[in-house]
Amino acid sequence: TKELRIEDLRVGIDGKEILRGVNLTIRQGEVHALMGPNGSGKSTLSYALAGHPNYEVLGGSATIDGADLLGMEADERAKAGLFLAFQYPTSIPGVTVANFLRHAVTNVRNPDRKEGEELIPMRDFRKELREQMAELGMDQEFARRYLNEGFSGGEKKRAEILQLAMLRPAFAILDETDSGLDIDAVRIASEGVNRVAAKHSTGILVITHYERILTYIKPQFVHILFGGQIVESGGPELVTHLEKEGYDWVREKYPEAA
Ligand code: ADP
Ligand code: MG
Ligand code: MG
């Protein structure tokens, strides 16, 4: 099994240090939740791991089985086994869900493929796509829609879960903070994540401000990010505690991190 290891990671935006030494190790098959009040740096962590150009790595490392992720282009990170939902463009004119997935799957499975070389065979791809969609309870028609064009929040989520099921990454980072989904969509998306994670032993990091998604995606490990550092780590009982008490006790306990 592979290991995603984040060590003493420091990241800045516009010259301001936001992440101030984050340490986190995730093994395949583990489900971790990263929680924390607004502005604590949760999205900064996911953008930095995605390689977003606005986020400057000031120090530390992020590796999968020793391979340095931070030096890689976004597509290389995907080939190394990292899935980041939002690294994909929000909408590509004229590209269907199926088309997009066929390219993405080809790139991840044939890492040495050159631009313009053959995609994975249509017949095999279609069959696999049909099977995955059936398993996730998705309407087959969905694959013929144009990617993200007029998608509802729930449909975007569904496309994301389908990507996850088709790409079968070693690790997936899901930043759920601003998804604005209704409760049914949260439940359906979460069940999809659970199914894919269990089947392919994916290591999952769910990043969220709210507890509700964690009633469906059950993390074994819970971390609280505050002031750009992980100040507390524990089990699912931390979620229950935050649900009852909010984040005030974190601010009081770690005034120097604020
Ligand atoms: P979270 O996801 O935990 O709410 P973020 O990672 O979005 O936190 O933000 C962490 C800090 O970085 C906040 O103080 C926020 O104001 C700041 N920040 C986020 N994005 C930008 C940006 N584009 N430019 C400058 N500061 C930013
Ligand atoms: Mg925020
Ligand atoms: Mg955020």
C-alpha cells in the first residue's frame, strides 16, 4: 500500500504564510477528515497539493511513496495516484462526460503515452463506464451530457464520483467546504465515495467545515487545522465534540496559532 506523506508543509499566498508547517500521513484504505474554522487554511492545503499557481510552497514536502508531488505538473500528480476533484476545468465546450473521462483514464493508465497517441479502446471504455455508472446508480444518459454545462451542484458531484470510480486513484482529496449541496446530494455523493474507497482501497482526505458530510463518510482519523497548523488529531469522537462545542475551545486552547 502507498503512503501520502505531508511534512512540515508551508504555503503562502501573495507573500503571506498561510500554512505554517502541516504534518499529515495518509495510507491507502484510510479515511481522514480535515476540519477547522473558516480561514484556517483547509482549501490552501488542497490547492497547494493540486499545484495551483497562486499558492507558493515556502518549505516542507508532499510525497507519494517518496516521489515528490510538489515538483510535478497537475497531470503528473494524477499519474502518481493523486485525485483532486477541482483540478479539472469547470466546463469544456463540446466535451461530453464520456469523452472527458476517456482522455483522463487513458492518461492515468498509460503514463508514457504521448499527446496524439491512441486512447484506450472505445469498446472496453464504454463497457467499463456502463458498469461503473450502473454500480453508482447513475442514468446512462448522463455520460452523453456536456461536461459541467448546466450541471446542478448534485450533478457536478456525481461527475466527480464517476471520475473517482473510473480513475481509481491511490489517494483522493475532496474539499467539500463550498459545495452547497442539499442533503440528498450529500448522501448520494458520500455513498459513492465510500463504495469506491472500499473497493479500490483509496486513501481519502475529506476537507470540510461542516460535520454533516461526516455522518455519511465515516473518517477513522480526524484532524483540526487552525491557523495553518494541525493542532489536534484523533478519532471520530472529535467530530462529535466539534458538533457540540464548535471551535471556540480550539481558539482558547491554541491562542498562539490564531
Ligand atoms: P479555509 O478553506 O480553511 O476556509 P483558506 O485556505 O480558504 O481557508 O484561506 C486561508 C487564509 O488564506 C485566509 O486567511 C484567507 O483570507 C487567505 N486567502 C485565501 N485565498 C486567498 C487569496 N487568493 N489571496 C489572499 N489571501 C487568501
Ligand atoms: Mg473558507
Ligand atoms: Mg475552504
